[in-house]
Amino acid sequence: MSVVIANAPCSYGAFEITIGVYPNVPDPVTLLDGVSEAGYAGIDLGPVGYLGIGEELAKRLSERELSLAGGYLGLPFTDPAALAQEMGRVDELLDVFDLTAGGDGPPPRPTLADAGAEVRFENPGGAATDRTLGLGESGWKRFADGLARVVDRCRERGYEPTFHHHTATYVEAVWEIERVMELSDVGICLDTGHLLIGGGDPVTALRDWAGRINHLHVKDARREVVEGIVRERAPFQEIWERRAFCVLGEGDIDLEGVLATIDEIGYSGWLVVEQDIFPDPLDDQHCFVDQALNRAYLREHGL
């Protein structure tokens, strides 16, 4: 299995915060057409139901020769009672995977993340330098128990999950990601943009965690914008409002180093291009142009 390139609805401004709220969120058929025409082999699911349900989704993907790369799910791992109520969402996601199986790409990854907390929403990137924002030992114990429960459910259903470190959650900074690796055997979804916000370096992380990385989200980001958000303790939504994430090659992440290191460590599997944005209220085609440019960038670099 080689590196297979996918895109994600969030690159077009379609995700939980925007769908049904913001103007110019693309309809799912238009989005899938754009992903296929740009030359991607797969698509991340986005919110369950957005791209379609059941056979409708399977048909839409098949007609465009797209495979499902994964589906993101934020869960309250530190709260056993709340997590018990959310297990139905885990099965709902895996049911979608069952109904869309059979594409040419690697199997889809259940992409697990912490649900976050108010203190983290108010301090994006803060835990890199202030560990008091993180979990204590009892919190980490509950986190590990909750994560194990969800990982076991995914494996029982035949899917190998990945864990996504994410801004404004309890797994954001490098030390928090490494704690997850100590407390579990789950693979890591390395997200180059969120790692930058959490104070990490993607090339270093790829080398240090090579044996645990089983999924990739590749973003470029503007360092000045990211550092301003962290310094100001701005609400995490400012990441999208200020367009911290940009077209590949136009930001400050060492993407050439990232791609070279992916090859160096022998990574195989999904590489999902993500350029999380809020929809442009004045230009509903801009995101399609950007995602074509992102695919072209990777093609120019051998992928």
C-alpha cells in the first residue's frame, strides 16, 4: 500500500459549525464533484449525513471513483457517563463505513479526538507552555479508560482507529500526544497544522513517532497568524476567522521536509489534505480553486 491522497469537506468550509448556518457551504454533490475533478482518490466523511446516507452515499462515492478515507469523532473520554451516551455515535460512524466499503483506497480510519473543554477553547495552543491547562493524573486515568473503550469497539467492528490531536482539546501539545501514546496502543493521526498550534514541529514528530503514525492530515499554516491567536488567547474559532490555514506551499510549515520524511519513514496509507476554513460569503468557488491547487502541489512533489 502506498500513500493515497484524499480531501476533506472542511477544506470547503463544510463541517459541524458551518453546515446549515453559514452561507455558501457547498452542497454535497457539488463538493464531491470538485474533489473528484481535482484528482483526489478519497474524501473524509465530515459530519455523518452531510455527504449522504447509506446507499446514496455509496453510490455518490462509486460514481466518482472516490473511497472514504475516514470520519472524525470528538468524544468526552474523561467523562464515563457522557461517553456511555455517545457510544451510539461511534456505531453510527462505523455503520457508514460498513455501507461504503469496497473502494480502491485503504480502509477508512475512525478518527478519534477529545471533545475539548471550555478552558481549552479559551486557550488554544496554551498547554504547550502551561501544563496546568492539562489533565491531572485522575483525568488521564479516565481518559485512558474511555479511549480504550472506544478503540475496542472500533476493532470489534473491524476498523483500526487513529487518534487526532486537536486544537482546544486535552490532547493538543506535544507532551499530551506523547502521554496518549504512553497510555494506549492507538495509532496517531498526525495533523501538521494542529501540531504547529500545539507547539510542535511536524518533521520532528514524523521521525519521533514514525512507528505510531497510521493516518495523516496535511495542512499549511501561517505562523504569524497562529502565534497571534495563541499569544492573545483568542477564541479557537479565530483559527478559521483569521484563515490560519492556507494553500499548500503558501504558509510556513516545512511541507517539503514533511513530504520527504513521509517517504523516509516508509509511511503508507491515507494522506488527507485539510485546509480548514469558514466559507467565503462572497465567493463560493474560491475553495474549489484552492483544493485543485493543493492537489497539484502534491502531484508536483511526487504524490
